[in-house]
Amino acid sequence: MAVPSPENASPAMAQWFTLKAQEPDALLFFRMGDFYELFFGDAQVASMALDIALTKRGTHNGAPIPMCGVPMGAAQTYLSRLIKRGFRVAVAEQLEQPRKGQKGPLKREIIRLVTPGTLTEDELLEAGRANFLLALAQGGRRRNCLGAAWVDVSTGHVETLSLPRAELAELLARLDPSEILLDPALETKDLPLRPGAATIRAPARLTPERARTRMAAAYKVAQLDALGEFSDEEATACALLLDYVRRSQAGQLPRLQRPLPTGQAGVMGLDPATRQSLEILQARDGTETHTLLSTVAHTVTAAGTRLLARWLSTPSTDPALIAARQDAWSWLGSEARSQAGLAQDLRQLLRSVPDCARALGRISTGRALPRDLAAVRDTLHLADLLTEKLAPYRTSAMPGAIRQLGAALYGRADSLLERLTAALAPTLPARLEDGGVIAAGFDPELDRLRSLRDDSRRVIARLQAELVGKYSINTLRIRHHSQLGYVIEVPASHGARLKERPELHYRQGTASLARFSSEELSQLDRTIAEASEQAATLERHLFETLAGHVLDTPALDEITAALAELDVYLACEKLAASGRWCRPKVTEDTRFTLRACRHPVVEAALEHQGGGRFMPNSCTLPPAHYVMLLTGPNMAGKSTFLRQTALAVILAQAGFPVPAEGAEIGVVDRLFSRVGAADDLARGRSTFMVEMTETAAILNQAGPRSLVVVDEIGRGTSTLDGLSIAWATLEALHSQLGARTIFATHFHELGALLGRLPHLTAATMSVREWEGEVVFQHEVKPGLAGRSWGLHVARLAGLPAAVLKRARRLLAHFEQERGGAGAVGVQPLPLFTAGLQAEPQLPDAAPPQAAAEDPRHEILEAFLADLDPDCLTPRQAHEALYRLQERLKGHLGNSPERNS
């Protein structure tokens, strides 16, 4: 975004240069009247990004000034498009109205820096998704550590974390931040930042001491210890974050919750590859369709959906916390309360709860709309109704989580509710400037000013009627003009006659209209303008006072959090109420049993499409046999079985029901899912390289309390290389790491390990042959697969018949060479030695020259040469084919060639 020298700039452009210098890396929306204008390089970039016309406005140092602009009323739409493309936008507003005789440009200042991570407007945000700004700082004495702090400015939620550099990729996958702020001292060479992510460096470094001072000042505490224990790198990251947020809000820090210092302890480890493989919050195509979140999100509020997504992305490893969540939704769905319709009543009330958390975010930034105060009022009112619904059930049997929710909701802000109910009008305008926000009767002085303003308007209506009769002009109107004030408007044909009236002053004329004023009209204009201005000023003051009361009510944070939590519990209750989802038992040991488990996303898709019933499967990994070797053909359901097992663990440890008849799961500290293949072209990595990198991550991080589900390790290279890698990996998972594992493979040779590895069991996908066709039953049963059925799948995919025929001959040859379709390597892997001894002798492919030596070709050529196709009738052609057949039979006789 090239910016020329400001030398010799006009006054207005000099103002633009000054503001642009404050945010050189952002597009500057420069307010001029009813438009936001962009100039020079900003205009050239924005015109292409927004697909709007690039024009010119005046000159600077003899060259035309490139310019484009967007209407003020449509600015949010254009801002959204720019933010989605990763731009940052500085908004410069006019801080004064034009006055008569004013010279020089109007006063303008940057009132806000709009960036992907600091959005608060509903129009720019997804209702059910958190929008994180993440700050990363270099560790102090611990050079291998990073400090991380993240905030959702729209809700004020702040957290911090100190973590090893190696775990950053996991945190980035968990948060999926919209924008990343980097410490100037941080080396990014080895950081797993996404290509094209909105990333910016902080302008200056902060020492840990300075960072702690900034944090304490921001939260108005004498010592940072009052907020919790923060490492040096956490404090630095959080201070950088706070400074950036303050800068984005023109020096004013919005209402932020106290930062929560968190650790990785208590949260299941999920690396980026696992999250991508399981499609927990986001599908591979970037959408939320057909994800775990979209399948279980029976929430009815935006805040509830965000909390549900947070719990899914951070499954707990604390059985007590998991049990507390389970107790809450189990209690809501108990038989007695189901008969009373408690869950349905609570859910119906929650449907009306607005997004109070984001309304509070806008109020704290000074950009509150009337609907934001109404959102707070309605939230408090509905909180009272919800507590009334829960009151009859308040007994010792009520779970602790529900009891805490009731305590958070009950009467925490009654005085604020009374004030907002009395102050806000029943019907609110979209903007404060439209007037009518404060209810009549709330403030006597505002009522007086409104009466004076409205009475004056009635006086003008009476005056207009009098003037129509006085001058005998039925089309005479009294209108308000932005520059002239109230004027008399008449058709131009009557203008000459009214110019002769001494009590009227001619002000302006057009081809069709003539405008006049009078002393009486001017006095009324002044009276109405003063009353309107005073009423608008007082109404704004009352509105801001109400907003101040809202921000001074700390209970609102607890109330909004309690409503979101109740929404999630009700969503879980709805899943469990179907009777097909169970409450899992989560323990501290390493047991693992899923009975008749199903893949929730696939099952939901089948139901939506009206397809067949999903085939459930059980999975048991007892301490004596914690590794399962899973074989079977493609399309039989191996990948689905792997994923549904992993998703069941995530649901269980998030505290949710599980799609199964029963489940007992010993806590999984880290979950690894390596299912499906994809290359990484942006980083120059092949599919096999990605596979090996992910396999290395599993082998370096998995332990006895982990769960590993992997599919077809070693498929991206030669058969011998792939088999060797798969063999060694399975041995390591079994004997060195002791991780609960489901190892799916097409290498049947791995079956030889069943006798060597005592904790290894075999399972396969059931397949049946029926009338020459293969039927995939999608059922897991004990044993090893005898065949891979790859040729059958190839036929279904549409491979040409000639290729399939050749493939069958080669397959028969290879199976004969290796001793049968089910042969496996033993003592020690004869497959390897056979491969090293000699090249296999392949069946002949019948080269073309061999066909030319066949004597039948001479007979065929002579016969065809005697035929004239143009003279043959269909019957004659049929008889000719019979003659040809007899000649060939006579030549072959009873030779073996004939039988072939």
C-alpha cells in the first residue's frame, strides 16, 4: 500500500497523511460526509479486494490521487469482506458537524482498528464460534518455552498458558485463532504458523517486569499476584495482548474478564493431525457441515454453542469433572423430570435468551446499540424465569452443577433489571441517533424537551395550514432543509408573486421550486432545533449512564456463563433422551469397552439422506489385549470403525453421552488418530512424508494411558519398505509404549506377530460372497482377513475389463509365488529374502508379435478379403459367420488352443 510523501498536501490530505502514519499497515477508512474514502495505495488494494471502481480525486504534487469509497450505510458489508481476506482496517471518523462559515477540514481521528481478532459486531462474527486473538511471547530463562495468551474480545474471555515450543501446533489447532500477535523477540522460523494466517508483530518488546506492571494496571490491582500465578512468558504474552486490544479500541481497554492461567494438565492432548482426521469442529473442506460439533449441537443459544465447541475441543482428563457434567444432564433427563417436561420448558425459555456476552463486549467498547441494553434486560428477565422453573426441584438430590447454576442466576442483578425495564422503551430503534430509546416517564426533563420539540412541530403544521389559506397556494409546504433550516417551499410558478410579500425573504430557487423564510419561521426553527438537540443530548447521556450501570455489574459474567452451561446440559439431555446414547463410565484405570458403538456423524448423514441403518460395532481393549490388529478390504468400514472409537472417547471425556449401548473408558491422556491421507503442498511435503511425520509424533508422545487409532501405515512407499515400517511401528506401540491401539492395515503379513506379541489380538471386517458379488457387512469380528478384495473394489470403481483381467492373472501368480492368498511372513519374514533373491517371473502379457504368428489370423484375413460387406444381407452375414466358425474348428480340431 504505497504512500507518497506528504509534502505540499492540501489541508484535507495532510490530515489523511497524519492518520495514515498512525496505522501504516492498515487500510484507512477516511470518513468524508456519507462515505468512507480510501486514497493512494489503500484505494488500489481495496478496489481489487472489494471489486469496486477505482477513480481519482484531485491531485497531489501534480499527480492524480487514486481513490475509491464505500457508503457509510454499507460499511459493515465491505469491512466483513476485507477482514475475511486478512486485511486490517483503521476507521477515521468525523468528530464534529460542519458549521456555517467553517474553514479547513473537520476534526477527524482514528476511533478503531478493525482486525480479524478484535471484532465485536454481530455482522462480522459467527454466532456459535469463538473469535480468538492469540499472542505469543518468547520465554525468558526457559528458551524452549513460549508464553501464550488469547482473548475473545467479543465476550471478554481471556486465558494464558506457558508451553513448550513443540506443543504450539496442538494449541493452534485447538484455538484456530483469527489473528496472531508475535513478540518482536520471537523467532518464527520453526513455528507451525499457517501460511497466510493473519499475523502481526508487536511494535516493541516488554521485559517481564514491565509486562507484570502493565497487566496489574489494566486490571486495577496493586500486584499481579491478586489475579493468579503467571510465568514470565505468560505475563509478557498477556501484556502484549492487552496493549494490542487497547490500541485497536483507540486507547480504551474494553471490558475483559480476569485472565485464567491454564495448563495442559487436565486436558486431553489432541494434535493437529488428530483434529483434522476426526473433523471435530471443522471438516476438511473448511465448513462445519458433517462435523462432530454440528451433529451434537442441540444447543439453542449462541453462547451455548460456543461453550459446547470449547468442551469438545478440550476433553477433560478429570473423572470427577466429567462425572459432574454427566450428573447434570442425567438429572435433567430423569424420568420424574421428563414427565414434568422440565427440560422442554427450560429449553423453550432459553430459545429467547439473546447473546448477552457479545452485547456486553459492544457496550464495553462504546459501540453499544439500543438492542444491546435490551439484550441485557431480556437476559436478566429470562434468568429469573429459569430459576422459577428450577425452584420446585431444589432438593438435596439436585446435582452440584445444577445447584451452582441456580445460585448464579437467582436475583444477582435485580436492581439493574428494574432500572433497564423502566428506562428502555417498549419498541427500540436500530440506532441511538434515531431517538426514542428512553421510555416516556423515566426522566422528567427528557419528557419536557420532547414535548417542546413535538409541540413545535405541531405549531409548524398549523402555520403551514394558515399560510396555504393566506397565500391561496394549496401546494405550499413547510420543510426542513439541512443548510437553510425550516423554509416555505412553493412551485416556481408562484415564486414571483411571493417575492413581492415584505414579510417573506427569498432564500433559494430551483427550476421547479422557490424557497422562502420569515422571522416567525426562523424563531420556530431555533426553538425546535434547540429542543431536539437538548433532547438528543440528554437521551445519549441517559443511555451512557445505563451502559455504565451494566458494566459495573460483575454478576453478568456469571449469569451469561451459567445460561450457556445450562444450554449445553440440555443439549446432552436431548441426545440421551433418544435412548440410543448412553452415559459412559470414565475411570482412572486403562479399561476400554464400547458396546454397539456407532459413528454419530455418519449415522446422522444416513438418517438425513433416508439411507440404511448404521451397523454398530463393539470395541474392547482390555489390559491383557490392549492392541488390536484390524484387517479387511477397502470400503468395508475400517476407517469408520477407527473414527467412531476415537469420537466416543472425545464425547465421553467432554462429559457428553456416547452413541453406544454402553461404554467404560479409562481416562485417555492423549488421543492420536492417523486415518486418511493428504499431502501438504504448501510445505513441500508428500503424502508419505506427512504420514511419517505424524507417525513419528505418535511414537514420540504416546504412552500407556494414550489411545492410538491408525490406518494403513506404510502405504505411501514400496511394499517392502511399507511393511517394514508398519511392522516396527506396531511392535513399538505394543512393547515399548504400551498404548491402547487399533492398528488397521492391508499388510496381512503382520498377522505373524499374533504369536509373538502377547497383548495383540486380531479383528477383521466381515465380508461375504453372494452369487459372484462381494457384500460388505460393516461388522467387526475376530480373526484375520483372508483376502483384500481390491480387485472387486477396482471393478466397482469402473476399471476397464481388460485391465481387471490382466490384474487377476497377476494376482494369481503372486499368490502362487507366496504360497497362497493368506500367506504371512515367518522366521524371519521370508517375504524379504524372497524379494532380495531374484526378480519374480511374471505371466506373459501376450506381446503383439506373438499374435501375428497364429495361423488362425491367416484364415481370418483370407475370409474377410473375400467378403463384400456392402452387398451382404443380414441373413448372408449371419451365414458367413457360421462358415468362418467351421473353418476355424477344422483347423484347430481338438488342440488345447481350442479349449482355451
